Amino acid sequence: MSETSERAPLGGKAALVTGGSRGIGAAVALRPAREGAAVAVTYRRDAAGAAEVVDRITAAGGTARAIRADAAEAEDVREAVRSAVAAPGRLDILVNNAGAGVLGPIGDLALADVDRVLAVNVRGAFLTAQAAAAHLADGGRVIGIGSCMTERAPFPGGTLYATSKAALTGLTKALARELGPRGITVNVVQPGPTDTGMNPADGPHAEGQRALTALGRYAAPEEIAATVAHLAGDGGAYITGAAVPVDGGHAA
């Protein structure tokens, strides 16, 4: 491998990261950009956060753009994929990160909660993968961001969220079979407690979540992004149909 390719292992590649304006999504977007990929990120409401991610990438000499899209809206999803492909003229990496979560006892969940979470986490991920499949280059990558709660649900109130994220495992396995003949790998990463604005490491429920892990700590978003980058790069070429825990031993 040349010195140039070592510095830019994803040079010439194009990536789309859904929900890339903050938290894990922002870290996931920044990592392939640092490794040479042109990156498009979608956002629903956080235009400022998405702009900051784009600015950080372009300031470092990379190529990035932000696309407004609601993962619950089918045409938004399809247009986001079309837009992401248009500028670089290709798509090599899709990271399905956009997500929604509502916690609470099953009897207290409104139908609107159920519809929104399933529309974003299941239908949105499916439609994004469906739209991207027509554009993905042979040897491409599809990576979902799931949850450690699909392996272990240690507290009540997570039924809807765990159900929605568990669906990504089925999507991953079936799509890996379908796209495998083209050399496209499909995997899902299962993060454990991760320090983000939605679930801060100093939040009111953080101590209990730390105690559920073998390592006794939260992950940094960059630790999740590192595993995504491995799956997106040459090292992930023979990993497909897998649910990869990055959970600090949450499921141990």
C-alpha cells in the first residue's frame, strides 16, 4: 500500500450518513471524511449541527454536503439518496444512522409514538437501503446503527425501541445475501451507552447504564465511528450479515 493510500484509505469513495448532524452520526461522518471519502449527511431539524459537520470536513480539506431529509418520509429518503449520489456521481458507503426513540411502559405508548419510531428506525432504514442499492458500487458497504438493547434489555420501558432496532438485524442478514454477489457487505453495529447529547455520560440515568457494562463506562462517539470505519474499509471486506457489538460488555 502506498503512503498516499495509507493516509486516505477511503480516497475516491463517496459515503452517505443519515442522521449525521450530531452524536454518533456526526462522529461517523467525520471519520470517513478524514480517511478521504466525500461525505453527505442528512438531518431533519438540526441544520446548524449538520452545517458544523460539513464545515469541519471542508476546513480539513475534505468534501461534504448536508441534505435535509426526514427518515420517516419516503420521498425525502429517496431524494436524499439521489442528491447524495449526484455530486460525486457514485455511492460506496451507506450508514443508516437516523433514529428515533421513545421509552416508557408499553401500555403508555401512544399509536403516534409507535408509528414514528417504526417509520424512522425500520421503514426509513429499509427505504434508504432500497434506494441506495441501485447506486452502490460493487464492493460497497451498507452499515446500520442498531442498539445494545437488541441483545439485552435490562430495564423496563424499552420495548418499542428494542423492537425497532432488532428489525435492523433481519434487514442486515437478508440484504447481505441479496447484495453479496456484488461484493457489497451489509452489517449492523450495536452501540452500548454512548456519550451524546441525547444520553450524556453525566446525565441522570448514566450511573445505572455504566453499571450494566463490563467496562463500567460510556463509549465516546468516536469509538463507534472507529468500528464503522473498519467495516467500511478494506478490513471489512469479509465481514457481512453480522451484528457487531460495540457495547463495553453490555451483553456479556
